[in-house]
Amino acid sequence: MGTSTEFIFSTSNDDKPSIADEEEEVNDLDEINLVITRIKKLFKDDYQVYDVHSKLKRSIKFSDIAILTRTKSENLKLFQAFANAKLPLFVSDIQNYFKAFELVIITNYLKIIDNPQQDIPLVSVMRSPLYGFTEPEFAKIRIASRSTSFYDAIINYIQTSDDELSIKCKNFINELSHFRNFSIDHRISELICDIFQNTHIIELVSGMVNGPQRRVNLESLYERAQAFETSGFKGLYQFINFIKRMQKNKYDFSQPLSSKDAQDAIKLMTIHGSKGLEFPIVFLIGLNHKYQQADTTNNYVITTKSGLGLTITTADYRIDSLVKSYCNFEKKLQNLEEEIRILYVGLTRAKQKLIMVSTMANEKIIPDFQNKLDAHNQLPFIDKSNAISPMSFLGPELFVHQVNTLCLSDIDRELDKEDKVHYIQVMQLKSQASVQISNQSRSDLSDKLLATVKTLYNFNYPFQAATTTTSYQAVSEIKKAFEYPNDKESDNSKLINSANKYLMPISDQPAFLKKANFTGAEIGTAMHLLLQYYDYTIEYSPHKCG
């Protein structure tokens, strides 16, 4: 079954003012919304997926869909957006692990167990679904004690009031006191386990959207606490500082879900992580994210091919040498080659449907892409070497197809009123110069191809006799063979036989032709060489072969 390809992108008003970072963040959210909308449309239309096990088509499931990104920097945004849209999402590697909702609650709880005189963590825990305090309740507590810490304000409210809020505060303080006393003579991992059991947070997050992922995140924290203590470190305060260092260094604690946990969820992973995997439907996003350029500010650069390039520095100026400029260009090409390989992996993960999603600043970019292809419908080398994002490679190939603009009412989502959503559907990523063949022309082409194959198969080489004798015969050896042998030569019959070899047909096959069976590797090598050197522009005929 062939793979169909869609490209969906949005463009905004040319005059819309924006700052670069803010614009990139808005574009990311727009891109995520496009993905969510397209997924909902697939389910609304009851899209049919081919099942390789039953050999039949069936209705789409969440587990049929994979979302591939270049990096995992946007995984947290995607995770939160899909949770808001009530779509199950399995994130194989989520960056900013400690910013996940459930981890914020637990880490803040650990902070106030260690020191309850911290207003922000305290309010965060109280406001969480574990206790459900509201903003009016916080205001009521604060009004009763304006000049103390919030923890002291809670204690004061409990002592001076006897309403329902006072009972709610008392229950919270009692549970906090229990955890504080428990932490004195128990390990950190045991404290975390006790928090899980008493607050029922695992049950709470398991019932939320992406519950399996949230549960695994909490279990991962428990395992890290065990590893922390096994390494010889002790104390809740030290563990909290350890978490702070991990947050500062953006260290990732997240663990992948098992296939059982992610059995019916949309999968989000990096393109690197998808190597060797295939999915019925693949969304490829982040196509406009800029490539990281090689660092050219150092005084030297080293490459394996060109060697060492230095910056010329004097009292008056600092300039790159010609060798360094070439080395920088060589490194840039190497990086682009790696990016192309990664892009190729992303484009080939879909078994049935590939959907590429992107956002663009304005519609003026479309003609720029359309004018980049040369007379042979190829992207010139100068444009390839100056590529700044995956769209630099894909854009010229995609925008030769018809661009259809969707109305906002057709996509069921909120965009800026000046935004436009464009939709391209192509069966293959190829230029418009490739003519679509009708059924009749396909039949004619098949007949011509069959006739050509038969002609080549029945072809007889007209100079077959020349292939059975040696191509080189020494005159002296031939003359010697016809001379009357003397006594000395009669004794040496081998010499005569040696001369006759130039006059007799070759009967023995070369060693490489005697081999009957070839290994899979040898056949694969031969096939790759054929595909590499075969000239597809020439129509071969028996006369040309001869």
C-alpha cells in the first residue's frame, strides 16, 4: 500500500507586529493546534487503517498515530496541549521533566516538608487537586494575618476560627506534620512512597489525560530517590538541592513507557528515537525550526579532510584565513548532510499517511520556494548549502503542487482572524514536471516495456566466436608451434602444448564464474552498484548493447 502525503501550514498577516522569540512561540502553538485539529478530523471521518495482521481495513486508533520532532524541546508544550484537548499522548522522552504537573506538586511538597516557611511551594500544594484550596479561601486566610508567613497565617486561622475552612486547614496541617515527623527517621524513598499512599496522587494522575505517562513520571522520581541514597547521600535537604541542580542543568529523569502502558495513545518521539520503527500515520512537525549553525567564533577549526584552519590575529584586525573559511564551509556541509539524513528518516516512518505540519510568517514565502528549482526541477547546490531549516529542502518540492486555502470554519479551531490555513495533498514528493500517467498510458507503457524486455532477453551477441579465444597471441609462439620439432623439443612436449593454447578455444571457466550461489550481501552490493551507475535517461536497445 502506497503512502499518501499531506502538507498543512498556516500563514499570518504580513503586518502583524511580533518579537522574534514571541513569534516563534506563537508559531509553535499554532502548529500544535493544527496537529490536534487534523487528528480530530481523522477520527471524525472514521479514517480507515490497513491492519497487517487481519489483512483488512479497520477504524483508526490513537496508537496508529506518531508525532515526530527534531528535538524534544517542545515536548512539554505538546504534552500540555494534548491534555487540554483530551487526547492521550505517550511521550517517550519529555524534556523539562520537573515542570510536569505531577512533579511540581511532589517537589513542592518535599520543600515544605523540609521547611514549611516557604509561601510559594506551600500555596502550590494547597491549591493542587490534592487539597483543592481556592483563591477566596487563600484571601480569607491572609486577611486574618497580613504580616506573617502563610504557614503561620494558616496556624493562626486554625486557632482563631472554627468554620469549615478552619477544619480544612487543620486536616492539611495534620497531614503535613505527619510527613515531617515521618521524614526524621525514614529514608527519602520511603517518605515519597508514604506521600503517594496517603495523598493518593498516583490514583489521581492515573485518571487524568495521559495518566500512564504521569504515573511513570512519579515512579521515576521514587527510583531516583532510591539511587540517590544508594550513592551515599543522605537527607531531604540534600535531595532537594540535588533536584535543583538537575533542573538547572536540564537533566531528564523521565522514563519510557512500556508498550502495555502506551497501548492506546498517540506516540510523541524524536526522529532519532523513531529509527527502525514504522507507524500507519505520522505527523512530522518543527519543519521551520532553524538548524544550529557550526560555531565559527573560535580562533581555530579542525576537520578531518582539510585539517587545521586558523584565525589571523594582529594588533589592528582579526580575520579568518582562507583555510579556516573553507573548513567552516566544510563543517557546515557536514552538518547539513546529517540533517538531511535525519529528515529522510522522518519522511520514511509512515506506512500509510505522512502529514507534515508547519507555520510560516506570511504568504510571500511561497513564490520564493516555487522559484528556487532550476530548469531540471532540481534544487541548486548554492540553495542546498544555504539551507537554514527542513523547509529549505522540502519547500521547493512541495509548493509546485496546488495550494488550497481552508476556511477557519473548516478546521474547528481558534486562530487569529488574519491567519490562513493552507492544505496540500500529494501522493509523492516529486516535482510538477513529472506527468501524471493515465490508466491508458500506463497500459501502453507496460506493453512497450514488455516488448523491450523480450527483445533484450532473446538477444544474441553477433561476435560470440571472438569470446572463445584469447585476445592476445604472440607471433613468435604461433610460428614456433608450426615449426618441425627437433629432438630437444620432442623431449619437451609441454612446450608444444603451451604454444597450442593460443590456437585452441578456451574451455575452462574463470574462477569467479564457477561459483553457483551468491550470498545476500553480494547480491545487495551488485544491486546497489546497478542503481548507482545505471543511466535512467538513456533508452537502451540491443544495437546499443552490441
